[in-house]
Amino acid sequence: MGMLQPAIASNSLGHLSLHKISKRLDQAAGHGFLEVEIVDDDLDTYAGTLPGGLSDANRLEAARHVRQECDRLGLSIIVFQPFRFYEGLLDRDKHEKKLDKLRLWMQIVKILRTTIIQIPTNWLQTGTTGDLDTIVQDLRKMADVGLEQDPVVSFAYEGVAWGKYIDTWGGTWSVVQKVNRSNFGLCLDTFHMAGRVWGDPQSQTGKSLNADSDFQQSLAELVDNLDISKVFYVQAGDAELLNEPLLPGFALYNPEQPPRMTWSRNARLFPLEVDLGGYLPIMDILDVLVNKLGYRGHMSLELFSRNAFGSEENTPEMFAIRAAKSWTATMAKLGVQ
């Protein structure tokens, strides 16, 4: 495999409700990024502006628009994401509707000319089962739909730090092995990995009780157990050490969300933004993946931030400048420039 190519998620450059996808893509390309992840809300937002409003036909038209913009800028689309709330649904009618949506996504990724869809672990608090056999069966069914496509569509399973039943990379790796399909692998997100095992936004220290020992064990298991060829892509991101625990009374506290979700939605950072409060040991994860396991696939910078809602016209540019600086520093620290 070649060198790591600079990549970024479209949502990392300003909120889609305020900043058009075309402007965010312009800034990505203008600051040296060669690859992008496209999120489904970008297509829905654009589709909603077309005659007839939000519809499947307009989603396909939105995909054509995004692909044309990326062609204009020389950007490759590496991932379309996220396909949420799929596995383990108790209501099998809802499960079938998700499969209908998946078939639409097969058309979308063909237009986008990408072959990877990301699936975050399910965090619905009701209406799902943690039965592993059901989860595996559902995901295998999804993978088989992807295998029917030409080119084959692959799926990258991401362990979300607030997943209802599966919230670690180890949990997703176990599922990937059980699904046992060539096109079903992992998305490893450094925020979720470090933020689940090491970080705790509700702690005074920002760390979980046994943070250091648990994290070192997780890294050792990465080295010992992970088949790096099943990592379909990596998302690199950090988070702020909040100035007080994320508990009732704190401005960001949201009783309707798991605390790590609130933390993620409001306070993510690009790697090595220590000056902005970044503190998770994400570089240790990247060092293991890149230098010990030899990962050289797609790596994308991803963040969510309350600051992404800034309405200033230069918001996408400011995020792009930060992202480019982060990418350069990260590659230098990893020694892969």
C-alpha cells in the first residue's frame, strides 16, 4: 500500500445547515485534501432544495451534484456514511424498510463512485436486541447485498462509544469475525476508541477509573488480535477536556443523550490540537495502527463541534486550515511524511 492520503469528512468543515456542501468541498480541496467522506445529511439537505423537495429521486440527483463537485475539484469520495440504526431491530417490518433504504444507498454509492458505507453500532435505547446471533445475521444480510453489486460495496462497522450493546472496537471486531464476509470490516475511530476506554466526560479528571491500565490492555489487544486487512478505514479525531464534568447544571448537559454522545457532538477536535484542549491518547492508537500494524489505507479527519454552527462565511475555511495543520503534524509525528 502507498502513503496515507489526506482525507476529511464533509461534516468536519462547518455545519451543513449553514454552509453548502460545495463550499466545504472547495475548502477541503483548497487546503490539500485529496479524499472526502460524504455524510447522508449532505445529500438530504441538497435534495430538499430541489423541486419536489426531499425524495429518493432527489437524493440521487443530490449524489450526482456532489460527484460533479468532487470531479471539478479532483476529490475522491472514500466513504458514504452513516447507515444508522440497522442491526438488531425487534420490529422486523422496520428491518425490511432499512433494507429498502440500503438498496437506495446502493444506487447512491454507485453515483458517488465510492465502495464503502460506514455503519455505526446501534445506540437506540429501545426497540433493539443485543442478541449477537440476530446482530450478526442482520449484518451478514447487509454484506450479501453489497456482494451482489458491481463493483462490490463494502461495509465498515464502527464501535460508537455510546452504543447500546456494542461500544468498543473489540466488540465490533468480534462481530466482523462472526459475519465472516470479505466486504464486511471495521471503521476504527480514535475518538470512540480512546473516549470509551480512557476518557470520561463526567469525571473530574476527564479520565475513566482505570483509564491507563484499560487503555494499555486495549492497545495490546489491537496488536495481538487485529487483522489489519479488515480495517477498511480509520477516522482520526480527539476531544476537548471539558472545563467541568458533563453533569446536570453544566451548559452542554443534555438529559436526552448519553454523556459521551453530547461530548462527541459538541467538543471533538482534530488530532494534536492540544492548544484547544485535546487530551485523549489518540496518537498511541494511530502509532499502533500505522507503525506497528502497517496500516496504509484510508485515514480521514473527523470532528463534530459546537463551533461548526458558526454562521460566519469563513467558518469552512477556518476548519480547513485547522485540519490541514493537524494532518501535517499527525503525519510528522507518525513518521510517515
